[in-house]
Amino acid sequence: TTKINYFSQVGIIFFLLCSCFSTSCSAPEKRLKKDQLTITYRPQSSFETEIKKLRLQHPIKKISVEQVTNHLLSLHYEQLSLLGGKKYIFSSDDVLKITPLVTKALNRMRANKILYYEVDTPIGITAGTIFQAKGKIHWRFKTIKGVSFENSSFPGHRGSTWRLLPKHGQAYSKSSSILGNEQHQNWIISN
């Protein structure tokens, strides 16, 4: 029995060592940075259930520079403050700089990956994810010009200080629950 105990202890130690090596030696996330744009491919499994359950259609084949330009220029948001207004998410200069790389990244995206990007602007970082499901392109924003959608920087303030504004051919992503349908005002689905 001491031999069996010894082998089981050695087996446990071997298993722990292997798991430590596999987690510490896993490949780092590849980041591509050019000018003000940083992009990475993130695994679909690293996102919340609403995204995990979607059947992604990647790569987004045959999307052209012109189509990506049109998408980026069509994205608007509204500041939810007294002096807030409707604004473009990306300036025309930003669009000119980031479109070629975003287009390449979308055309090369693997089936189980989602494109995460950060655009560094003088006002602040705009960050989000892009992916395709059900024949539509999904634009989900985490921050716009340095302001997080989950903004909690103001004392006593709950919720966001901005929301996306769907234009023609766009709609909010919706999720169903026991309480009904919920619109995600930081997530636009586009034709």
C-alpha cells in the first residue's frame, strides 16, 4: 500500500506541475499595433454567455475597404447629459487611418475568434469588439472617447453616460429574459 500511496502522490505532483506549466507557458495574446490602432483576436469562449451562444460566421469574407469605411462612418452615439448631443464615434481622420487594418483583420478572423480593437484618440480611447453572426455585423462598444459604457465614476450615478444611436439598417442587440426583452445600447447589429 505504501507503493500505491507513493505512486498516487507522484501522479498528483506530476499533474500539478503540468497544469502550472501549461497555464504559465500558454501563448500570449497577439497584439498588432499601428499608429493609433491596436487589435487582437480574442477567443469567443472568453466572453459572456450572450456572445458564447452565438454561431459566428468568420472570417467575414469579401468585406471591402469601402464597406468597412461606410460602417465606421455610420456609427453614432448620444451623450446622455444636459449639454450632450449626437456625435460620430469615429472622426473621418480616424476612419482613414484604421480602415485598411480593420478590413484585413476581419477578412482573416478565425471561426472561434472575435476582433477586439482600441483606437487611441486625443479625447480618449474608443474600444470594442467586431464579429459576424446571423449574416449581420455586430459592433459592441466598451468605451467611446475614454468614457466606459459601464460608467460608475460619478458618485451616486448608475448606468452609462452615452448610448449608441442606430441608423438605417442598424438595430440594438436584444436579449430575452423572464422580465422581457432588453436592448443593449452599447451593441449595434448592422446589415
